[in-house]
Amino acid sequence: MNKIRKDILKGSAGCIILMILIFILILIAIKVGSIEVTYKEIFEGLFVKFNRKIYTIYNLRFPRIIVALLGGASLSLSGLLFQAILRNPLADPGVIGICGGASFTALIISTFFPSLYFYTPIIAFIGGFLAFILIYSLAWKESLDPTKIILIGIAVASIFTGLSEILKGMANRTGVLVSVSGLTQLVWEDVKVLFIYSIIGIIGAIIIAPACNILELNDKTVRGLGVNINVLRFIISIVAVLLASGITAVVGVIGFLGLIVPHIARKIIGADHRILVPFCTLLGGFTLLLADTLGRLIAIPNEIPAAIIMSVIGGPFFIILLKRSDNHAKH
């Protein structure tokens, strides 16, 4: 009981600190850009009187900030859930091909059926889930092989990346402009679309958090508790794919965030998913907003996409984790 209470207190303190850091980062992100304003002007423009500069910032920077927070939360939770499902610390929705499948199907909708934009995350969810089923079935042989999942996932991700590039090339040749702007050029419509799917996914993750703790036991033990392990994995998979698909449909593939954040969270507050889920929600949002803000600051007036920042950080992180898992396997 003392350990549980200690973990709860540690998690609560961590969440409070993260909320303060997020608030500070939002204040910084609001000011970063070609339009220079003071905080006094921002406050007056939002709540007192109309200001054209603040109106522009409100419609350009605020959607970007909110999407970064929601998207970071979604991707980190998706990674956390996939790591629980697959019992693989290297699982990440981008690395194992889920985001690739979601991105490809979302691209089909934006290319041929732009009027269905609001439903793009649902179509992306179908693509992501089909990719997961494909990877899961190919990697399964009596039990889950963590290394096999990663290798097959990388191959599937490469296939979907190639298909996406082919589709973009065909669309551009026919005069249809296809592009994924990342976190730039976002509008309030994007926020509305992502908000619905992210909130559903986050609530789902909170509800199933206790079940993720059960998955840490071996399959025989779980069955001995009267739990259908395959049904449980299926339900958690649906939530994990939904979380990854929503943000992928809106801003494209952002790799390694779902890998890095859960690992950092476990180091700080432990392995209890009931505490990890809210902590990862905040830490993931903070991480993606930080990556986006750094990308806007590093090469002013140019911008480095948050996806590239995460790849530069995540690549070495992935290699270190891979080497550690190899060392554990040897011992």
C-alpha cells in the first residue's frame, strides 16, 4: 500500500509540474513567429478589444499549439499501449508501421475525396488497424517475437511510405495538389477534427489502463485469472490505433514520440499504467510542442518540422534501446 501511495504522490507531483511547464511553453510558443507582440497585447486582443495582429496569431498559432498538445498526447499514449500489448519496449506506432498504414489511407481520402475531410481519421484508423493485424499475424509464431515485430513493422512502414509517394506523384501529375504540412498551416477545423478522436482515445486509454497492468503477466497466468488475453489485446489495440490514426491523418507521420515518452515516464514514475496514462498524456503533449517550438526557433526565419526534430532525437534513442534489449537477451 505504501508503494502504491508513493507512486500516486510521485505521479500527481509529476503531472502538476508538467502542467506548469506546458503553460510556460504555451506562452513561449504564442510569441514565436514573424509577428512580434507583447503579452499585454495578446491579453487585450483576446479578451478586451479587436487587434488584427492578435487575430492572425489566434488563427495561426493557437491551432498549431492545440494540435501539438493533442497529437503529442495521442502518440505517446498509443506507444504506451502498443508496448503493453506486444510486450515490446521498442514498439512505437510510427516504427512498427501503424502510422504508415493510417497515413496512406488518409492520403487516399485527401486526394480523391476531399469533401470527406472530417471523416479522414476514421479511414486512417481502418488503414492503421489493418496494418497492425498484418504485422501481428506475420510476427506471431506460438508467441510474440519482439525483434520480429520490429523488423516486419519497419518493412510494412517502408511499403506504405513507397505507396504514399507513388500516390502523391500520380496526383501531382494529374493536377491535384497533395501535401502534408505537418504542424504548419493548421486551422481551427483541424483542431475540431483531431479533438474529437483524441479525446475519445484518451478517455479509452484511462479506462483500460488497469488492464494494461494485467498484460505484464505471462499469457498462462492471465488465462488463469479468467481473462481472455486475445480479446483484451484486441480492445487495447483498437484504442492504440485510434490514438495514432487521428494525429497521423491531420499532420502526417511523426516517429519515435511514442517510443521515447513512455520510456521517460517509466523512469520517472514507475510501471503502473493507471499513473502512466495521465502522465504520458501531459508529457507527450509537452514533448511535441517543445519539438515544434524548437523547430521554429533553431533556423529563424525558416522552420524545421517537428517530425524531423523527433527523428534526430529518436533515432539514437531507438538504437540505444535496441542495444540494451540485445544485452538483456544475452543475459
